Amino acid sequence: MLIVWILLGLVVLAAIVGVVMYNGLIGLRNRVEEGWRQIDVELKRRHDLIPNLVETVKGYASHERGTLEEVMQARSAAMSGASTPAAAAQSEGQLSQALGRLMAVAEAYPDLKANQNFLALQQELSSTEDRIASSRRYYNALVRDLNTKVESVPSNIVAGIAKVQRAEYFETPATEAVAPTISFGGNAPGGSAPTIAPSTQPGAVGGASTQPGGAPGALPQAQAPSAGAPDPTTDSGTPNP
């Protein structure tokens, strides 16, 4: 009789441990999904800022058509809806590269650099990049914890039963992890080349995350000295200034 009670106690203990592991895995999976949604919110805000930035640059450097089109094409690719975090990181890395080249173009136009709307957009974009980096670190930490549980014994047995799988990190390949950051000086057209220093961009950097909806409300609208004819760099979803 004693042996029966011991076996029954072991079964109950195993069941309790299994339930605890199951709940922990489900909780981690839900937190990973929440962390990704926070990244997605900040990425969408970044995408919304870019058309106004392009329109402002266009007003001073409309002949830089190639660079402007490249930024809008990279934005469209990033907004197309990547199926995985790895794919999203790839497209966001390409967008960061295009934005770096756009800032390099802006360096050659002192009037543009002094434009208050351009400065406000640049500051807002920089703030958004910081929030993306913070959210990325938070998300990747959760992914690491989940993957450790999924691969460790005995929680991997419970993960298999519950169909909880490994999650993907949000990080760009090393070849796309660095995009130029422009040091704005007093360069005039035809003067010395802009100073470009490497800086890690959102897809390659990643602290406590910013809660969705915490970003400032209204986006600055682009202003230009003169209105040009429509061209492919104009985003169809963003009204012209």
C-alpha cells in the first residue's frame, strides 16, 4: 500500500511540474509576441516619417532623384509585410542604408540643414530609431529565454507536447548592420565632403521597451520653397505638403 501511495505522489508531482513548465512556456511565448508588436509599432512610425522627410529634401534637392527613389523603394519593401522577424530585419537594414545616403545628400545643402521642418523630422526619426533599438533588445532577450526553455531538458518535452517552437531574433546580417550617420557641420555646396561615421541601425541594435502609443501624435508636414511636378518619389499614401 505504501508503494502505491509513493507512486501516486510521484505522478501528482510530475503533473504539477508539467503544468508549471507548460504555463511558463506559454507565458514566454505570449511575451515574445507582445515584444514583437512593440517593435512593429515603432517600425510603422518610422515608415510614416520617411515620406515627409523625402518631400522636404526634394524641395531643396529635387535633382537627386535616384537617392529619393531609392529611399521610397526601400520603404515600400519594408512595409510589404515580412513573414518573419529575420526577413523584416533584412528589409529594415536596407532602409537604414538608403536613409544614410539621403542624409549624406542633405549634408551638401546648408539651407536644407537649417530648415526647421527638416530638423524636426530628423530629430523625430532619431528618437524613433532609439525606441526601435530599445524594443529590439527587450524582444531578443525574451526570444533567448524562450529558446532556452524549448531546447532544455525536461522543458523541451513539455514544449513538444504544447507545440511551442523556437522564436527568431530580430537582427540584421553583419554586412548590413552598419549605416552611415552624418555629422552635420557647416559645409557649403562644393565644399569638403560630409563626415560619415559608422553607427549601428535598428536592425542591428537592440533595454526596456517603449510602450505602443507613447510616441508624439502629429507628424511634421513637409515644407519646400517651391512645388515640383509629381514624380515617382512621391508616396501615394502621403499627401503632398
